[in-house]
Amino acid sequence: MQINPVHVESTVVLAVVLCVHMAVWNQHSWCSIALVIQAFYVQHKWDRLLRSGGAVFQFRPSANSGIVPASMVMPLLGLALREKCSASGNVYFERFSMVITITGMMLALFLSLIALGITRPVPTNTCVIAGMAGSAILYTTKQTLTVSEVIEVLEVLLIFVYLSLIVLYLLPRCFTPGEALLIVGGISFIVNQLIKRSLNLAEVKGDPVNYFLPVLVVGSLLLGVFFALLFCFMESESWGSSLFFHMMTAVLGLGILMPWLSLFIGRHPLMWLLDFITLNDRRLCLLAYWVFLSVVASCVVLHQSYQRQSGSKKHQASTIVRKYFHLIVVATYIPGLIYDRQLLHVASVGCLAVFLFLEYVRYFRIRPVGQLLRQLLTLFLDERDSGPLILTHIYLLLGMSLPIWLFPGPCAPKGILPGAGGLVPYAGVLAVGVGDTVASVFGSTMGEIHWPGTKKTLEGTATSVFAQIIAVAMFLIFDSSINLNTTYSWIVGSITLVAMLEAYTSQIDNLLLPLYLFILLLL
């Protein structure tokens, strides 16, 4: 009997949903169970559309639709955050977490509606199941959210619709439907929150560090959409166009984003950043260490480029060489997590800004380095980079950073974090930096027993789980803020579930795995 990898992937996601439901146990957790069931049926229709070429947009080939794992991320994240905020007595963020949960469910229902609308013949049974799940979610929304919160959810949905049309049209074959839901949905939520806070500056509060990421996301989105539309009508590789690109980037950054950011933090961002970096000698030492690692990573890239020039023009970096960057990123993040998480937060946001800017330069072939970047980055392409963008390195950065950016600071207890919660900021390091790296290296070199229906091996998955457990033991030694108490079985179970998801998913594991491990450790 042949096992369908999509069914195993959905089973693992259902297991995570049930774990969250047992830990939270409210009307929203019941809705999440209904949502995952209807998403399973809708995913089958999406996969059929992708195989037949009946999808409206061109999605990433050689991957399933990924509706089930992507649909559950935002709802489960909101449920886990709400439980943490409820325990800490933070009513404001508890309501905010409920908005995250309902927004994720509404986005998933909208995507399901699109899939059912373009499927021929119309699948009656799937429509009935989706209708029942949608009715339960709408009823729960009516009972738990205020009118203003419902309007906020609808605003995110509206932004998601227009942003999806733009992104999927301009960037064909870059995403699966599930990845588009996860990425565009997240961006839509950030855009709406930033607009809301910009219109209510009197209510702006919190750590200034938390405002860098939303402003960066919105600025990068504006820059990308503007030049993607502009360069449809003019040549982007000329020196005149390149000069215009750099001038407009400077205008956007210095003339719009900087003043916008200063409204939130109450100071000029550059002056605040200078004081932030030079607060103590430890931060300067960490920055010097990170600069050194950046030089090492650049040397690896240049060495691979030299090998291509001196050898075959078709030379591609091997899996093991690509995992060098995972090790470099682990070496980057662990000292930051142990000694200064705020600095790591700001530095990772800055690194994301650099990565996005360089990708725009490469994509539009902006002089003087656009063509050089295109030659260097194509060395590290894999089957997931089938569209016009090269996103693997950006996904790696996001996977490592999302647990730090999402870490519920206002809802976290003071002092030592109890139980598995102490490992929440390390979710990206464990899932991607350690687990995915070890699974890939050991699976490709020593693996012989393949999981049914996949190219992944049992040896790789087992070694991945073992390596993550060892990493947890090391974190316990060096980070005094971690106190696991009696939660070892929950941690091992969470790591094992995420490792099984890595073995069977065809989605971007660098993005998906840290989020699921983050959710499980947060409970």
C-alpha cells in the first residue's frame, strides 16, 4: 500500500492542532479543528487544480498546495499567544491574540472559497464541509469579537485580496498557494497594524525595537511594487535606471520611512540606533563577531564562484555546502540569544532589509552589482527557487528570526521562563539551524531507509531529533534563563512532531518548521 506524503503531512498538522486544543480548550480551539478538517478537503481540490493546470496563477511546481499546514499557522499562533497573555493577565494582548486567531481563520476560509469557486465540477461534499466549518467560525467570531475587532479582521482580508493579486501576478512560480497564504497574509496583517497605529499615535506604546520590523516590511513592499510596475515600461539595466533606483530608495528610506519611524519611537531613528548599539561593550563585541561571520560567509560564496569559473559552468553548490550557511547562522544567533536578544532583534531586522534590497538589485539587474549578484546567488539555487526571485536565504533568515520577533515580551513572566517557554526564542535555531541541517547532511550521506513516498530518510529524521535534544541540553548549560522543570516529554514530543513534518512537507521548511515548533513550545 503506497502512502501519500500529503496525508501524512496533514496528519502531523492535525496532531499539532489537537495538542493546542488540549492545552487551550476554548471555542476558538474547536474552530481550529473544524478548520483543519475543511482545509484537508480543500487541499485535495487545489492539488488537482495544480496538476491539471487549472489554477488561476502560476504557483511553484513540484510541490503540493500546502493549504493544510499554512492555514493553521496564524490560528494556532493566536491561540498559543492568547493562552500566554491570559496567564499573565495582559487583557490588551489577549484581545489582540484573538484577532490574530480569527484573522488567520478568515484568510484560510477565503482561500478555500477561491479554490472551490474555480473547481469544475463543483465538489458538493467539500462545499458542505467548508460551509459547516465557516458557519462555526463566523458564529464564534460574532460571539467573541467586538465590532471594531471585526472591522480590523475585514481590513486585513481586504488588504490580503489586493496584495495577493499584485504579488502572484508579478511573481509567478515563486510560491505554492499555502506559502502565498502564509507570507501575504502575514504581510497584510503587519500593514494593517502599522496603518492603525499610525492613525492613533496617542495610543502608541511599547518597546521602540518592535516598530523597526513593520516599517521595514511596508517600506520594502512599497519599493518592490513601485519598481516592478515601473520597469514593465522601461529598461532596468541602464545606468540611468540604476541611478533612479538608488535615488528613489534613498528618498523612500530617508524621506518617508525615517520620519515615520521617528513618530513611533519619539527620536530620530539613527540617533536612537547609535545609542542602542553603543550602550555597552558587550554589544560592540557581538557586532564585531557578527561582522567576522559575515566575512566568512562571503568567502564561502566567493570560493564557490571561483570553482565555477575554474571548472564547469554548471557547477552548483552541494547540499553540504549550502548547510554551511545554516551553521554560520546558528553561530550567529546563539550568542545573541544568550547575551542580548534585543540587539539580535534589531540586527536581524537590519539584515532582512539588506537581503531584500540586494534581492531587488539582483532581480532588476541594477548596476553596478546586479549582474554579479545574479551570478553568485545562482550557485545556491535548489528546486524551490523556480520563480524569478531567489528566496532561500531570506527564508532561512526569517525562520531563525520569527521566534525572536514573535516572542511575547509583554506576556512573558519576569525572570526565568518556566517550562518549555524558555526555549521559545530558540525555536528557529532548533528547527532550522540544528534539526534541518543535521537531517539534510546525515540523510544525504548515510541515509538508506526512506520514508514512504518521500526522498527523506529515517536516519536523517532520527539524527535530527537526537541533535535537537543535545542542543537543548547545551542551552540549559549556557543560558540561565531556561528552567524546563518537568516538561522534557513535551519538548521531545514537540521536536519529534516537527521533525516528522520536515520529513513529509514539500513546503518551505525554513519558514514552516520554526513556526510550528514555536507554537508547541509556547503552550
